[in-house]
Amino acid sequence: MENENAPKFKNDKIKNSTIIMLENQYSHIEKNGGKQFLSEALSDPSTSQYSGSLTPDGNAYSDSGFFHKMAIPMVRRTFPELIAHEIVGVQPLTGPVGLAFAMRFVADGTYDGGQNQEIGHNTIDSSYTGSYETSAGEALGSNSSPDTGLGFGSGTQIPELSMTLEKDQVEAKTRKLRSRWSVEVAQDIENMHGLNLEEEMSEALAYEITSEIDRELMSEIRTVAPTTAYDYDSDFDGRWESERYRNLYNAVMRKANSIAVKTRRGPGNWVVANPTVCAALETLPSFAVHPAQADVNSAIYGVAKIGSLDGRMTLYRDTFYNTDSALVGYLGVNSYDTGIIYLPYVQLMQSRATDYGSFQPATGLMSRYAIHSAIFGASNFYEELTFSNMP
């Protein structure tokens, strides 16, 4: 966890999620992944190409626990760097099936003209707990007795609130990727370059699966986000280009504030844009550059943090964004204050086999996770802006 070569944890939330994922990974390897049921030749370890120790039931850990040594550090390196930690809630699963919860508080009676309305969200009824009539110039409390105060909630008809617990079942799904190669290629690469081909291929598979999870999350957000189209030539006027860029930024801020109105949680605090829109926002005086890091970071997956706007919104560049667009979203201080939730179960699982026809080695990696929309309405947490005729 505290390896100096591994990426630093940005906050305790990411650290705690990584701990759960490492525990899930270790548990799976010990029960299934690390125990390879080898052939009968393994009953005599001295004649086997594997140097692992025998387990109590007579099986062995293959290749001295090759995947043990690789999987845990790989999860430690890649999981904290997922873009999911920056833009959506991350709630690791402890089993293949789990529940997503949300609490709602409703009024037991007429609230703002309706029955059983949710409180503290889109409306606030200041008279629900009682009212007190006054006349102009009257001193408040002058005609009330000491035990009644201003009459709020007096008598036996005290207004009530109720709580409902909403829940949705979440089941981990699977993403798989495999690779095959010849024994001759593995021998040549090891002898000529000193590389273990299986290890190199396993790392490539792991990074590909991780990047695809990031892309799936971005697609899910764009699917639920309301879209507003702008024409750069007609909607963003200015005497010179920098003024038009400022108008573009104003449109982004308007959408960020509309998220605050819809969610009653806060304004949008992150923006994911394509390189063209990022270039426009980077010219603003309020843009602060994010320092580049030499370790593993989300840039390799196509989504990279490049800076902040006015210290309020974090700007990310998405090189896979095919249109001139910007996606604005809100992520709260905890994993429940979000529109889309990423629920990983086991980050990486490996299967190794030999093709029965060609006797060539093969390996496959699998990741199990779920993606769930918040029960409160995922579309309220995001806004997408598309721009035409950008220079």
C-alpha cells in the first residue's frame, strides 16, 4: 500500500476503496486463481517445470505464484488511477451481488400543495411546521403566552416527517480479454531481449481492460446527460478570439450552476472536454495548469487531468471525444453523492491454458464490476454542451 513506486493516493476515499479491491483480489487468488490444478506429473515436483509448493490437497501454485506477484501490484498501480475516482462514485462490492441504497425524507401531509412530497429538495414549505399571523407594526410574540411561543407545532397536530429506504440490486458483470502466442516467440524474446512475454502480455491486457472500463463510464455519463447545442459563430460573440472563449466558458459555468439547481447538492465541479475545447479554455486567465506526473496516470487511457478553472472546476482532456463538446458534472465528497456509481468486485482475474491442437500457450484476464445510475436521477448530475463551427 505504501510502496514508493506506486501512485500516491489522492484522498482517503480512494485509499479505502483500493484496500477493499486488494482484499477481494487476494481472496480470489488464494481460493481460485493461484491454485492451478496441474497434471499428474506434479505429484513429483522434482520432475516438473514448476517450482511452486504443494498445497495440502496435492496441487501446486504454478510458476512460483507468477500471477500472485503480478496481480496485486498491478491492481495497486492501476485501480487508484481510474478516471472513475475523479468523476463518479466508487463503491467496491464485497460479493458478486450487492444493493445500492438511497434515503428519501418525505412529509406526512400536505407539503407545498402536494401530499407526501420529498422535503429539502426542489421546494421548501416554510409554513409546514406552523404559521403565525401578524399585522403591520405588531411586535412579534406580543399576544402569545409563554408556553405556546409563536404557535409553531403547537397542540397535538404536530407535523411529521417519514423516511423511506430506496434500494436497487446490483450484480457484477464480466469483461474478458485473451491473448495467444507461440512458444518460439516467447523463447526468442526472452533470449534476445530478456523479457517475459507472458508477463508483458498480461500487463497489456490489464491496461486495455482498465481503459475500456473508463470508456464505458464516459459513455454511460453521456447517455444520461441532457445535451445543449451551441453555434460558435453566432452564440459566442466578441471583438477578438479571447472574448469568444470567455463566452464559451460562461456557457459552461451556466450549465454547472444548473446542476446545482437540479440536484440541490452543488454546482458542477468537473469538465471533460475534447482537445479543441480544452485549448480554448486553457487560454483563459483563470486556468491553472495541473503539474504532470511521471508515474502511471489516467493520460494513458485517453482522459487526463490538465488543470482547473477558477479553482472551482477540474478540467480533463478526452482524446477520444470525436466532437467539439464539453461534459460538465458534479461529484460530492462521498461516493453516494453522485449520478453514476462504479461498483468494482474483482479488478483482475487470470486464466492460463494451452491450446490442445497447437500446444501454444494462452492467457486471459477478466474483470468483474457493475455500473449503476443513482436512484435520485443520474441525469440531474450532468450536462453536455456541443459546439459547432469551432475554429
